Amino acid sequence: MFDNEIRTSLFLWLKQREAQNGGIFSRDELVNDFSFNHQRITLIGPTGIWIPKGFQIPISITTTTNGPYDDGLSADGILIYKYRGSNPNHRENLGLNTAFLSRTPLVYFNAISPGKYQAVWPLFIMRNDPMNLQIEAAIDPAYSQQQYLPAIPETTEYNNESILSIRKYITSITRQRQHQAAFREFVLEAYDRSCTLCRLQHPELLDAAHITPDSDERGLPIVTNGLSLCKIHHAAYDKNIIGISPDYQIKIRQDILEEVDGPMLKYGLQSFEGNKIILPKKSREWPDRDRLAERYELFHSA
């Protein structure tokens, strides 16, 4: 099989699919949806180090976690990943060593909930440590620069310090993207994948809006700091056209209520005045009242 061509095709597929699924991949699509030259290739398997049929080198490594934020990437961009079992000569562990020696890129799948994964790619093994039954892997800065960084001239020379700086930057962006994707997934799931104002149920048109902005150090990516909003209502909420009170009542800014325009204004905004938002079924996932109160003050002062 054409390993390099397959991986290049896979990275393109992941990027395209990420734009559709918000960065959260189901186990079903990772098992069934990727193909190369009309041949299906499974991207994830029953073991964490996955070597598909016909491959000699793993195509992915997977971590199972209890939450969305323990993604295993340290501040300097290093992922420490344990071997399978205690035998360094196990086929899967030898496959990791081959990936290390050949500089073959892998995909890292981080489970955020049963059957749902975030993907980080391309991941290169920087150190193989059979004594401690583990590898150290990182996102390669040169390989990743076109995806995460502004273009850098080919003549640029990197020393170790600049490469580490770039890797830290890439890792911070990757962690941010992962957290945003996980935040969106958990918020939309809490609201049954519908807009809390208008009940629109098309996930591709839904966002997870922060109550306390993520630019604020208190703007944590947690469900109680989120609202599931369609893109129009998200934009209106961010621009303080829509306010949501601590008792979950929807308010429309007065000048918008007095404006006369077409049906979109009337039915898309004005008609929600005084309604209550649709809350998650689980009360522990309801929007935090203190956060709403603080944000509602900003709406009033707009």
C-alpha cells in the first residue's frame, strides 16, 4: 500500500470532515468513512495503538479520558503515550518504534465521551523510550506551519529555541481548538442540539455561545457558561441585541423592538421578547444565573 499517499489523503479528509462536524468525530465515521483508492481503511480500532490491516506502522494512537480537557499535551507540546502492555517487542510497540525511526506521522485521537473523539495531526514521535515503555510525541512545527501558522519563507532557518517556541504556539492553538470543539459538543448535547431561543435543530447552524466571554479568565469552557444558539441569535447575543436575564427571560434591545423591517426582524428577533429560553433537561447544566446577571448588565448598558 502507498503509506505516504494514504496519510496525506487522510489528513486532507480529517480537515474537510472537521469543518463539517465541528471537530468531533464519531467512532462510526472513523471506522467506516475513510477510504483510499476505493478501499476502506479503519482509523481506530479496539486497541489504543492502531495498525490497520495491510499496514506495518500505526495510523493512529488513542487516549480514553474522563473529560474533555485532559488531552495529554503538556505546555511544551509533548504527549507522553504508554506502550501496550509490558513487552516492548509487542507488534504494536514495535510499530511505534518504526514510526519513530521513519518519521512517519500519526493521528492522535482523544476521547471526550463514549464514541466521540477529537483529532490532532500530524503527530510525530520525537523519542522512543522502551525502558519506560512509552513514547514522547509532538506536533511537528515544519509539517504543521501551513495549517496553524502564517506562511514562513522557505529560507527561514530554525534553531532549537525557535522550534520550541513555534511548537509551543502550535500546541496552544491546538489545545484551544480542542477545548472549543469539546465545549461546543457538550453544550449542544445539553440542549438536545437545538437553539435555546428558536429551537432550530440543524447542528451545522448551531454554536456554543459563551455567557462570560472566553477572552475573560473566568470564561471557562463549561456547559453552565454556555448557550446553544443558532448563528443569527449567537451574533445578536454577542452584539447585545438580545439579552437573557438571570431568570432565563429573553429581552430584545428597545431600538430593535421599535424598528420596522421585514419578516426576519419581526419573527427572527422581535417575536422572542418576553419568552423564556429552552433549558437543558438536567438542571445541573442550566446556565449559571450569576454569569447571566453579569452579562445582562452589559446588555442593559449597550
